[in-house]
Amino acid sequence: MYTLKDFCLENNIDIILVFTGNVNNAGNKYRTRVFAPKYGYLEDPATGSGNAAFGYYLLKNKLWDGALISIEQGPDIGNPNIVKLDTISEGLNKRVLFGGRATVRIQGSYFLH
């Protein structure tokens, strides 16, 4: 069986971000899911860096003007994590900033030998 991890490893892909404009809360612009099997976990439920890269994609494709937006992320449709994107201007370029709110789903400790 060919898996998403196999695909990512063979094509040197770090993460895959999937997005839609179909959101649970009308105050949010997009819903994203971020998958990173290359790093040993299937899904990251709240990814600032992945959504920041998504922000650059939106700017490049003229799907966002750079004003503050909220993005829903995660597998729980009724209780998503919220990532905020904004921009600051640096000369002729815009720099994407991210922040937001996440819910702790599991907590623990790692012990390395």
C-alpha cells in the first residue's frame, strides 16, 4: 500500500496543507488541515508555520489582501483551533505574521535515553 508518508518521503515534501472556504464559523475565512507524516505524526492540529506559508500562497494568488484573518484548523469541526494571520509591510513586500488559540488535547513527557 502506498501511503501519504511514502509520497512525502519520495517527493521531499515536509508538510501538506489542505484548505477550504467551507468554514464552521462565518467569522473565519478558511479551514485548514496540516499533515506532516515525514516527521512521524500524521496531523498537526494547530500549525502557525504551515498557515503562515499558506498566507504567502494566498497573497501570491491574490486571494487575500493581507488584513487580519482567522483560520480554523484541526480535525474537530465543532471545536477547531484558531490561527490568526496578519501582515506587516517591509518596503514593497508584505511579511506574514501568525498567532492564535489552541486547545491542549493531550499532555505528557518524553524520556530520551
